[in-house]
Amino acid sequence: MPHIKTKFRSNLIVSILLCVIGLCISLYLIHEHYAEPKNPGEAMCDINAYVSCTAVTRSEWAYMFGVPLSIFGASWYITLLYISFKIANMTVSPEIIPWTVCHFVWSSVGLGSVFYFIYAEYRVGAICPACTIVHVLVISNVAVSWMMNRNLNQTITIDLAYKSMYVLRKMIYTVIAAHILIIVLLNLQPGVPAAKLEKFTQCMTDNGVSVWGADGCISCQRQKQIFGDSFSNLRYINCETRQAECEAEKITDTPTWVKKREGKEERVLGFQSFSRLEEFSGCRL
């Protein structure tokens, strides 16, 4: 039994370290998302056009339910850390089993993000180095969590997983409620009077700002929604109907905001909030 406890605790420590590293990377990606807009190649993990965090994390595929996936990544790690610390403060006894099973189930949930982001990278045509590190950490955590349960001679079955989730249902309800709250809060946009939006969009057009999008682009539709009727004041190029123009401008992702003024060009990718567009365009609401 002492030998089993030692191996179990060692694997638990490894899991906690993996979570801390993953959380730090997720927080970095959140910072990059909300920091001053950057063009591809300017972020720390941008190497070239095909190995770029910015190209992936600013694309339409980097959102789910209107929330940047990096935020879901951070919340996933925080939840797993909470479960891990609960286990660390328990003795190796039957009472610990629901928590170790929950640890494995929640670790496995993270595999969904791995498959999704691989697909997103394929669609964008670029690899996100930081995301790839997170993928390795997620897969490693699943393996370590499985070994933790094996250390306790515990075989995880669907029936055991269901019973464990039922025992910990209050925690699970709290996690679900927290994620719903995140989705609601990050989809709220402050109401802006139509007259101000009219002036804002006209100012952006006068300052040489254009937006390149597509009808099938989810983020483009969200961008149009927050502007309402004032979106018509913007110079909008639909890459589905004006493909040649988009290819000539080397538009690889939508929406892409382009500012051309006095011989200089700036670009930002993905859905942009009003505050970020104010900074990018030089206009004020």
C-alpha cells in the first residue's frame, strides 16, 4: 500500500504541474487575444505565415458560442486543478474514488479541444505553436489521470463514471453554471446609440478602414450584428462573391480589418470589439 500511495501521489503532482503550465499558456493566449491588435508575425509565437498563433487564435475558428477558446482552456485547467487539490487533501480510501474518476473524465473532455483545434488549424492553413503545446499537455494529463486510477487498482467503466458524476453533481452543476455565465457575459455588448454608430462607421471609412468577410463566416455575422444598420457605412468586401479581390489582397481569413492611410497598411484578424476598433481605426465612439 505505501508503494501504491507513493506512485499515486507522484502522478498527482505531475498532473498538477501539467495543469499549471497549461494554465499559464492559456492565460498568455487570452492576453494576446485582448491585448493591442497585432498583425500576423508580431506575436511572440508567430514564426511565419504557416506557424502562427495569431493566424489561428484570431480566426473565426478560435471562438465557440462567441467566447475565445483560450478562455474555455483556462477554465478547463482551473477546474482540473481544483479537482487535483481536492484529491491531494484526501487520504487514499474509497471516498477518493469519485474524485479520481472525475479527474479522468474531465481530463478526457479536454481531448475534444485537441481534435477541434487540429481541424481549425487545417481550415486556417496554419499551426499554432502554443496551442500544440497545450494539446500535448492535455493528452499527457489524460494518460497521467488514467495511471492515477490504475495506481488504485481502479478500472473506469461507464457505470462507475456515471455514479461518480452523481456523487459530485453539485460541483458539476457549479462548473456548468460558471461556463454558461462566461458565455452570457462575453456575448453582451454595451448598447451604443445609432447616431454614434453612424458617425463611428463613417469615420472608419474616411480613415481608410475596410473589412473583408464572407457570408458563411460566423465571426463576420457577429461583427455585422453589433453594428446593426450602421454596418452599411463600412467598406465591406465579400470574399465569396469577390474572390479575385480577396486573393489579390492576400486575405487568408475572415473577417480581416484593413486600414490603408498615407501609404501605410495595418491589419487585424477576427472579431473585434468596439474598443479595439477604436484603437485600430483612430476613431472614437
